[in-house]
Amino acid sequence: MAYEATQKGNPNRITVDQHVFPRRSVERFYGTRGGVDLYLSKQQKCIRALAKHDVFCAKRAWIHRVESGFMADIERRYQEVAESIAQGHKTTIPASDYQAITDMFALWRVRWYWQDRDRPDQTLKMHKPERSLSRDMQEKMEKAGVLFTRPDGAFPVRQVVGVRIHLDQEELAHQMAGRAWGVVRAEQGQFVVPDTYGIDAILPLSPTVVLAWDCPDKTISREAVAAINQVAFVRHRRYLFAECFEAAPL
């Protein structure tokens, strides 16, 4: 879908760079050098990058209210759980935390799907609005979560995408509800993170920990880490990243 820029200076502070995989989750993979090792598939090259790199973001693909509302709430609840595991306060996941993880995984998957769907603005069969809304008013309405149409009767496709992401996330989370998430730790080596695992329900947490749906807690060998990294390599589309590729077996 085409990216629509905000007004100059973005006076209404609309979120433009929308992370598909959470920014805080990328930052948890930062090494002592700062940033992550990032492999860009299209360019077929590796670089050192920060979480703000464009490849990690959709460009105003859904409305601001969705980004700052239910998405932010899902990320907040998940990061509380993730930090507790990463810091060693939790070695297993209580049932009370399953939903927070399921919601985050479902959100990651549907954001990945909808991030660049090539769809035009939508037009309803209706009379044109009696008055045109200025760009400033449009942005104010978007920030408040109010849907609107343009002077020609069309409404921004990001409004549709925002609604679909919300509905799709709830549906996927409902399908996955009731199953446990296990903490899978690497005995040796590190995990790589793809932009998508495809059909596999794996949620990377840190260089040496991933969360796996319907899986018991376990510590796995370097060879098993390499097998999971192979899945990531096969399933990825745009990128792979890791704290350090040299430490991540394939």
C-alpha cells in the first residue's frame, strides 16, 4: 500500500514507523557492540543495525489509534513477562501468563501479514461529504480513533487494515488459547530471529531463549539450536537478525 506522509513536522505526532516485531524485543538482542547483526535478503548482505532500521517497520500501514491502543497494551503485557524471564525471575511460565504471550505472538503474525498488503484506498457508494476535512483535522480524527472519508468519498486503506489486524489478532489468539508456552533455552549457541517463522509458533525472547507454543520447558543442545535456526532461515522473507551471527549455528 502507498505510504501517506503526515503534515510537515508531524504536528499531531502520528506514529509513522510501526514496528512489526516489537522494538523492545529487537533491543533485547543487542550485544556489547550495540545493535544486532542483520541479514537483508533482498540485498543479500549483512549489516549492524539498530531497532529503528526501516526493515523492522511498516510505514504507517495501520491507523495511529490501533498502534497506540490495543497493540500498545498487548506489547506492554508481553514485555512484562518477557523481562521477568530474561532477568531470571521466572524459569517457567505460569498459566496466568499464557494469554499475554499468545496475544503477542498473534499480533506479530498478523502485523507481518498486513504490513505491506498492496491495497488502494476504499470508496463507498455514497454522496460526497458536504465539507472537506483538512489534513490537520484528518490526523486529529485518526489519532482519536475516529474514521473519516476524504473529499472524494474514499477512506484511507490503513483504517481497514487497522480493523482487520484487530479482528485477525483476536481470532488467531482465540484459536491458540488454552495451550501452554514453554521456555526453550540454548545450552550452547544463539538463536537467529526471522521476520516470520511461517506456520511455527515460536516467539524469540533473547539470544539464548525462545518461547514455544504447546511445548515443555527444556534446555537444548547446540545441534538443536541449529535446527531451529535452519527453520528460521528457510521461513524468513525479508531479514534475519541475531546478537551475533558467528555465535548462531546453522
